Amino acid sequence: MDVRRKLSWLLVGCSLALHLTTVFCFSRQPDRLAAFTAFPLWLWGGIGIGMSAMAFWMFRARLSLIVTAVWTVTVLVGSDEARVLGHLTNQAPQPGPATPHHGRPVLRVITLNCAFFNYGNPAKDLERWQPDIVLLQEAYPHQIRQIADVLYQRRGDYRSHQTNGIVTRWRFDREIRTPSLRDQQGTIVLPNGNKIELVNIHLTSAATDLRLWQPSAWRIHHANRAARRQELGITLQILEQTTNLPDSPTLLGGDFNSGAVDPVHRLLSRDFTDAFLVAGTGWGDTFQRRIPVLRIDHIYANHHFTPIRCRAITTPASDHRMVVADFLTETITR
């Protein structure tokens, strides 16, 4: 009996210790522990609940029920995937033209990492949604042109920079390129003369060393997070220098290579709203396509746009899922 009791206390104690570590890491987000938060919170929660459930199943440790309940609340409150549970009644975007909202025109924006067409050409999948603006990552200039031709039959416009591209049914007024970054910025002019600033993001690729038992993995994740934060900081600085934020209608999106709870997104909290967090429905994680466990593709908008519908859509032509977002704005007229 003593051994059984000690094993039960060990399992419950380990689960509780993991819970305290998880809450600290995800709430404080220290860079030196970035490797821990590279995994989704619900994964750690699953491990913790598994240990406490095992303690109850094998040894009837009653404290394990309390620990399991605490873990459950933590996962529901803290995980990004659970944030949209309150959106069950929200309408999701549907294929075809964006449906007007209470008689008002709607702007449709899509972001997609094309994986250099290694899985096929996504143009037909994009065409089903008839977007007004598409932000593309991991696509060569000739591939971006192919997508533009399919979407708008050569009546739209596009710009490419390194392996990024922006495609739109309207025309570009200007483009700003930063040679050292994949990120790009452009201004489009609508038929009514209004302008929209667009920023297409593709931050430094995420660290993939998951051997947490090795100190080098922690150092790699630390440096990787710092690199993305610096890169996004430069992009936002250029945006502020070249536009009249927050007065300029601005959309910003792309492949951040970081989950929604990563502190890099805090750089956007002052001026921008996460479309999926406000209006998203369904499972929002975008990578990897077959078993999506991280939401690394995002669309943000400033106060000139109101997100009303958003969802992640699987396409066989990429290892990412694409994000489709519909916005209300006074900027456009149909």
C-alpha cells in the first residue's frame, strides 16, 4: 500500500508541477523558455490530465480529480483553440463572392503559404472564394502572376518581393520593399478612390529542434523568437514611417511562423485586431495541413475594418491551411 500511495502522489505531484510550469511559461512568455511554448498549451494539458487521470484510475487518488479539473479550466481559458468557443453562432465565410452583411458590402481577404507549388497550384482553390485581396508566401514571381491571372483574368494587379506576393482585383498605387526582409508593403486604390495599405508578412522560419532535454534546443528557440520579433518590429517601423497610422486603413497578414500566443503578436496589439480571434469559427490552426496543431497564419486589421467572418480552410495544394476573412469597412463600395 505504501508503494501504491507513493506512486499516486508522484503522479499527482508531477501533474501539478507541470501545471505550474505551464501557467508560468504561457502567461509570462520568457524568451529563455520559448522552447516550452513552441508546443501548444493543450498538449501540456493533455500530458498533465493523463498523469492525474492515471493516478485516479490506478490508485483512486482523490486529489487527482481536483488537479484534472484545474487542468481542464486552464486549457479552456488559456489555449488559443478554445478562444473561439463563444463564436458557435457566428456565420462562417462561404465559397463564392463574400455575402453582404445587413446590406453593406464586404471585403474578403485570404492569406496562404503556397509551399512553392510543391503540392500543386492553389489558384483554383483560391478562385472558389473570389477574394478581393490575397497575401501569398513561398511563391515565386511567375507563380504569383499565374494566381493573379486565374483570379482576375488579367484585370487585377499583383506585386512580388522575394518569395512573397500580393494579388488584388484592384490596382496598386505604390509598393515598398525592404531588401533584407521577405515582408512587403503596398498601397492599393479602389474604384471609388479610397486607398488601403497592405502588409504581407513572412517571418523567420520557426525553430524545429524539439529535443528539450538538450540545452542547445532552448538556445535555438530563444534566438529564433528574438529574430522574429526584430523582423516584425522593423516592418512595423517602416509602416509607421510611410503611412499615417492609425488613420490609414491597413490590413496586415501572412505566415508568422509563430502561434497566436507567441509574444511577437503583442507588437500588433496597439493598432491591430486579429480577425480570427474576433470572428473566427471552427478549428483555426493552420499548420500542418493534415493535422493542424498551430495557428501560425494570421490576418490583422486596424480600426477601419470590422471582422465579421473568418475560418481556416484546407487546400491540398499546400502544407498550410489558408485563412479566409471577411470585413466590413467604409472604404469600399460595390
